[in-house]
Amino acid sequence: MVTVQDAAGRSASGGRDALRLLLGLVDAGLEQAEHAVHAARGLLGRSDLGELASDVRADLDARGDALLGRVAPAAESHMETLARRARAARPDGGGLADSGANG
């Protein structure tokens, strides 16, 4: 087994060091989770929670619309797409000439 000496001169194995590091990370994560729970309790205790949720939703919708406007082209109406395809598929090339029904 490989051993190393720490700053105090104690002998410790590499596995113990890894375990200590892992437990330190777990403790830090649990502390952050505890802070998040306390923050959530503070939010739930607000009397204007419904209004706050509506404001957050409106803000997220506005941000989503802005992002879509930047990265995605405006969607064309489904019915307009079908009409354009039908007109292009007509034998007369999609022209608006009279079909001869008037005589």
C-alpha cells in the first residue's frame, strides 16, 4: 500500500485522502442544498407568490420570444403553405387565368 505523509507528519493512504475529499464535496453540496431549501421556504411564505409567478412567467415568455426572433425565422401559416403548394401543382402553372367555366 502506498502511503503519504500530510503536513502534520501523519501517514495516510491515498484511498483515505480520496475518501476525505469525496466527503468534503458531499458536505459542501449538502450545505448548498440546505441554503436552497431555506430560500424556497422564504419564497413560499410570500403573500404575493401568485403575482411573482406570473411576473416570472411573463419574463420567461418575453425572453423566449426574443431568442426565437433572433435564431429562428418566422413560421409561415400552415394554410398558406398548402395553398402555395396547390397553386404550384395546378396544370396551368399556378396562374389565375379563367378555367373556361363561363363559356
